[in-house]
Amino acid sequence: MPAPIPDTTDYPLFPAPRDETLLSGLQIQGAGIGAWAWNIQTGENLINEEWARMLGYSRAELGTPTIALWESLVHPDDVAEATRQLERHWRGETERYECACRMRHKDGNWVWVLGRGQLLSRDAEGRPQWMFGAHIDFTLQKSAEAERDAILDRFRRLAYHLPGFLYQYRLRTDGSGHFPYATDAIELIAGCTPTDVVDDASAVFDAIHPEDRERILESIRTSAEGLSVWRERGRVRHPTRGEIWIEGAATPERLADGSTLWHGVLLDVTEAERQRAKLRLTARLFSSTQEGVMITDLDARILEVNDAFCRLTGYAADEVLGQRPSMLKSGRQGAEFYRALWHEIQLKGRWQGEIWNKRKNGEIYAEWLSIDAVLNEQGQPQNYVGVFRDLTEVKQHQYELDRATYYDALTGLPNRRLVSDRLHIAVEHAKRHQEVVAVCYLDLDRFKQINETHDRSVGDRLLTSFAARISHALRGHDTIGRVGGDEFLLLLTGLRTRQEALDLIQRVMDLARAPFGIYPSKEIALSASIGVALYPELELSADELIRYADQALYRAKERGRNCVVVFDREEGFTSRARAELLQAAEQALKDGDFRLFFQPKLDLRSGRIWSAEALIRWQLPDGRIRPPGEFIEALDGTPLEVKVGDWVIDEALRQQRAWHEQGLTLPISVNVTAEHLLGDDFVPMLSAALQRHEVAPPRLLALEILETSRISDFTRVCERLDECRALGVLFSLDDFGTGYSSMTYMRQLPVDALKIDRSFVLGMLDNEADLSIVKGIIALGRAFDRLVIAEGAETPAHIERLKALGCDLAQGYGLSRPMPAHQLQPWVMHWNETAS
């Protein structure tokens, strides 16, 4: 019976209907069905015994029920829906009234009752009059539905965690298909919903990769013909997730109408496929890599080696499996070395460095070895993997590079670089022990005339004889080096007084004047001019001492040659002059008189401009440009050096941002001294500048480290470089190949690039030693995966030769002179457009 209409609440039930047909209907339908009749206009209600029984009452217990009693029996949450369905029927919107609601049983529980009824008559005005209907107890059906819904809910929740979807797929006899059932996860695989494919499966098959579609369709046809289990793997193209790998399996059955229905699952195996691809790649790399690979267990027993391991060590795989890596020890490194190695692995999970091992044939060789701990799911080591490469060629390159870098090819004497290195050490030693150091710049008088008069080989023999004579005469801790043509540098150390130095220099002069027997019956007479700079009379750096010795040599030549001149500070660069220059430079910084010029760097592979180096210039009031060589030295070691360095970085980033906004994204490199880099304020300054100018994308700023000779604390420098690299900044070693910018620095410092010193590049077209150095540095760059930049490419011929040698980048007048920022942008864009 429907829920009551509010305005009939207090109408009593009539004792007996006068319509015998209606009463008969109530009795006829009384077998398990609660029948009811309702006079809508009068409120007259009739019910049978079964109606009362399904609520646990007898008809007598209910007495003469009212509509209010009815409302009290219906669940409050169901009244509104019952009323809505009733009114829809009265308006003619439904053929019959039907509504399920809960009614309170006599025992206090709620029972589900399905009410159905139909309007039997209307009055003359068309208003509803009599309704007749029945109630059915369907509590059991509702319980079954609830249980089914609970099972389906659990099923859906389980299916939700599958990396795919469950489905039924039906292939009709006409060849079309549809998915009668699919879980919601179909959208994650095929990009469509279950509703999209309930009648037509096209959306799923359209998503299959074209290269896989026909194969998958054929496998479905085969499964349908033989009712065999369907299994397949392939790719689908998801509208937002891109390409996805799937793997499916389904069991078919034949339906009565001849169609085939599969029950199956389709899984997303994209990640598993990626892992398989990674494993395949790893296996290929393991077998094909040129680096030796060794895998051990936690007891350091060798489990696996690759072909390169066997080739490099000379051992076959079956000779080393089950053995320990210690079988390769050369004995060059002691127990302490290996204790430190394993301590670092246990502490950091990794070690890498140079190690000396022994091949099967007994040959001892150097290798670069990396050992990594492989962790299990609990984060504990389960294996160790060692990867190494043979450094034999690298060591040979290093030897040749060191020889060419530090020694003169003709005489075998140290060159200017090595003398300079030794002078740095000598000055520090003299400072601690209150000793005198004499730096002597020596030039052989009229040597050019001898070369022009005699065969060139005579000149070479004369130079080697002179070098040998002076070398034998000097003490063991003194140094003589050849710095060019007929010029030599002498470094006299361990002296107590100025006079002791002058006496030793006079002895050199006397030896230079003694005739040289070049021919069996002929001698050649020589003389020499010497310029001297004495430490600590001049408390200057090593480079400054050499420069002032050179100035003193110039004075000796002015005085007629064949004499010694000791540098006089009054004739050189005075402290007052330096102070005045510093004051002017500080004012120039305040007034904005410093400018940045930019010199482009060429990518020798693509022919496009890769980046540019920022170079400082000083614009004087009259418009002239003062080059850095005239003022940078005066800034050395002063607070102003840091201020100017900060300005250069900030201005370079500002200009870089301006170019970026104008459509040119160009990496920039900036020179930075070791002292500036290690300053406490450097990283905060750099970070603030990067944020201020919003440099994007990252890695557009490279810092070129100058004066690596002043680096003593490698740990501190590495930490500082790592701090800067975390900001997206790159690093290169400037003037590589000279002095302290050696292989040691390259291996220990986490730099990205090596910059070949311009002196080598300038001379490589004519000088075999310089060419060997350039080749060696390029080879080292390749071996250690460093970018190699050549500075000093002054002609197109230099650029072409560097390209042929495999150098990465070139910089120099052969490409372009340094230019102001406003000129560089159009120049670069035009160059790159032409190169494209």
C-alpha cells in the first residue's frame, strides 16, 4: 500500500465495503500477498490478513488502522519516494504504481516490502478515486542483493589494485565485438570507459598500436576457432599516458547463439617491459662494453666477469670465477691502501680511483677502478660490482704531455712552466727559512748572428752544449731552464746572502764566456746578459719575480750586453703606483666604468656558437679601453679583487638574462680565482645572483678556475665545487697543461671541461711539442669524459686543425675578437642561422 496523502491522515477505515467485487479481489489474492484497496477521496482503506501477517500482526491486532498508523510503520527515509511514485501514477506518467520501502515489523526489525498498485477509477472531474494493489515481502531478495553488492564491491576494490582491468569480451557471429563487462580500470589502459565499449569494442581496438593490431586480431580469431586460451602481448596508445605495454589472457566459451565470450584480464606491464628492456640493455652493455666488469658476492668471491675483463687481464672466465680480486694485486699498493678503499665502500657504498694491478702474463698496469655496493630491498649490500678501464694509453699520454709540458725538447732542460712551478715552492721555502732566492733571466748575446752565419744545427749544438755546461756547474738544488730561442731561466736557491747569489751568477757569466768547441778545429765564443730579481728584496710572487728579472735583462741589453743587472724597485712598478691604480680601479667600479666584452666559443662538431666567455675591460674617461693586463695584477690578493669578481658574475648573468628575453639563450663562462672561489661569501653571492636574474634553463653559467697553483686543500675545493654545481653551475680548468693545471687537478676536481692554454694552441701549427700537448689534452678529455676547449685559435687554420684533432670547442681571433654585448647578439644569431 502506498504512503498516505497528508490530508487523509485521520480518516478511519470503513467496516466493510459495499463493492463485493473489490472484497472478492482482496480474498482471492490473499495467498502470500498482502492485498489492499484505497478510496483516495474518502480515505477508505481495506487490507487482507496476509498484509498484516507479513508485519508480524494479525488483522485484529491492527484494529481499525488509520493513515497515521500507516505512516508510523513506514521508514521515514522512504516516505518521500513512495509519495513521488504515487503522484507520478496519478498524473498518468506510469502505467502502474510501484515502490519498495521498509516497514517496521512487530519484532522491531525492518522488512522490505514491494508495493504495486493501479488506479481503478476516477470521478466525473477526473480526480483519482479507487486504487487496488498488493504488497510482497522481498526482504530475502534485498538481503541477497546486498550480499551480491558487497561481493561486487569487494571485487571492484580488488580489481582496482590490479595493474589492469577484468573484462568479458564477446565476438558476435557477424565479426563485430563488444565488452558486456569491464572494470573501470579500462580507462587507464585504453582511454575509454566501460560504457563506451558495452555495445561496440572499436575504441579498444583503435587504441592498439598499428604494428601490433593485426597480430592481436589474428590471435583472437584463432582462440575463437579452437576455443583455446588467448594470450597476447603488445602496445596500446593512450590519449594522455602515451605508449603502454599490455599483456592479456582470457578463456573462451561458445554461447548458444554461436558467438564467443571470453572471460579475461588485461594487465599494464609497461614498467615490467621497461625493466626487461633495461636488463637486455644491461646484458648487452655487460658483454659488449670496452670496460672490464667484475661482480662479486659479499665475501669478495668473483661471480661473473665480462669479455673485456678477460681481454684486459689475460685471464679466462673459468680461471677467475670463485677466486678473489686480490689475485690481480700488483704489490705496488700496500695493506693501508686497501683498508682505506674498503672503509670508504662500507661508509659511502662506493670507491673510485687509480689502482695498479697485474695481468696474467705478469705485466703491471694502471687502471681506473670504480667499485659500487649493490643493495637489496632492505638497503643492505648483496653484491659488489667493479668496473675498470686500462690507463696504459692514458699514462703514456700523461708522460708525453708532462714531458712536453715541463721540458724543452732540444736541450732536455725544464721549460718556463716547470721553472715557475719550482719557483713557487722555492719562494715558500725561503720565506720559512729566511733564505735568498735569485731568479736570473739569461740571454745569449748575438746568438741570432751565429745562427745566420752557420748551419742551424750548429746553433742547436751550441744551445745543448751551453745547457750542459751550466747544468753541471750549478748545485743540485738549483735549476736552469730554457724558456725560448736563446733565453734561459736560472733559479738559484738556498742562498744566505745577496753577495752569495751574485758570486754564483758571476760564475755562470764566466762559464758563458768560455769558448765552445762545436767543430773539431774551431771554437765559438759567446757572452751572456743576465737580469736578476732577488727575493726577499722583492717580496713578490713567483710570476712577478720572473717578470722583473726579464725587465732587468732588458736593462742589461740597454747597457751594451755581457753584463748582469739586478732589478731595482725604483725602476720598476712601485708600491705607490700600485696604490694609485687600486684607488682608480675602485672608483671605476663605483662609477660603472667597467665593461664586459664577450668572446664566442665555436662548437667544432656542429659549426654553431656554443657559448661565450665574459672578459672585463676598463673604459677610461676619454673613451679608450684599458685591457685587463694593465690592472688585473694590481688587484691580486686585495678585497677589490673579490668585489670586481662579484661584479663580473652579476653583470654576466644580467646580460645573459637580457639576451634570453630577446630570443638568444647563450651559456656564458666567467673567470674566477681560487681565492675568490673559496671565500666564505662566494656561494651565497652566486646563489643570490642566479635567483636575481632568474637564469633559466640551468647549467648556463660556467666558472673557469684560474691560478690552480694556489689550491692546496683539495677537499675544501671539491666541497665548494659541489655546492656550486648544486646550483646548476659548471666548472672548467683554465690554462690546462701549464704549471699546476695538471692531470692531478683534473682527476681530483669535479670539473666539466678542460681549457687548453693558448700558448700551446698558438704554436701547434709549427711546433711539434705544442702539437703533442694539444693532442694529449684532447685524449685525456676523451678518456675522462671532459669537454675540451682550445683557447688561442687565432686563424682559420688553427680552427680546422683543432676540428681534425677532435677538439670540442675553439675560441680565438680566428673566430672573433671579444666584442660588446650589443654586438654579440646579432653576430651569434647570424652565425648560427648561416651554420644551420
